Amino acid sequence: MGLKFASAILAFAVAITPALAFGGTAWYDGSDPGDNYSWDVNFDDQSVRIHDGECDGDGAYSHYYTTTDQGTQRRVDDPDGCSSGEGTASSLFYLYRHRTCEDHQFAPDPCSGYDYE
């Protein structure tokens, strides 16, 4: 009983760590769940970052909007995957919302729901 409880606590901690570390996080569960995600940078709320950690040949990108121009969709890419780096976009204005998508050739790109700031 104690081992199951400890395992459950550990799984919960691992699941919430990215949200705590990155602030508002939008996950897209691709071929490996949770490997594509975008997040706002909490210290300025004027940056969005995208990370593609899968080695599946499909890049990741984030659509984002700012508070001053909520009708204009912007995009930041992390096309290489399988690397420690990520794509970063900064704006003069605060982020309003963002989502994570995976770039698929010859098919619609699947995306997460929007994370609202």
C-alpha cells in the first residue's frame, strides 16, 4: 500500500512540474506524450517558447496572440526536434493565449487547446 501511494505522489509531481516551472503551458501529446509543449515566460510574460522533444521527424510550433492585437495570429517554430534547444518569440506586448501544434506533411496539423494567460 505504501509503495503504491509513493508511486502515485511521484507521478503527480512529475506531471505538474512543467506547469510550475514554465507558467502557462500548452501540451500537445504527439508520438511520445508530453514531448511537444509551449509556455509563456513568467518573468516578463512577453515571450513564448516552443519545445519539440520528439524524434519523429515532425517539427513543433506555437500559435500565439498578444493582448494588444488579439486578432493577429503569430507563430514561433522549433522545427528540428530531438535537441535540447527550443524556439523563442518575444513581443513588445503581453501574451494573451498560445497553443502547441505539430507540423505534419500532407495532413492537417494537430494542436493542443489554447492556454490563456
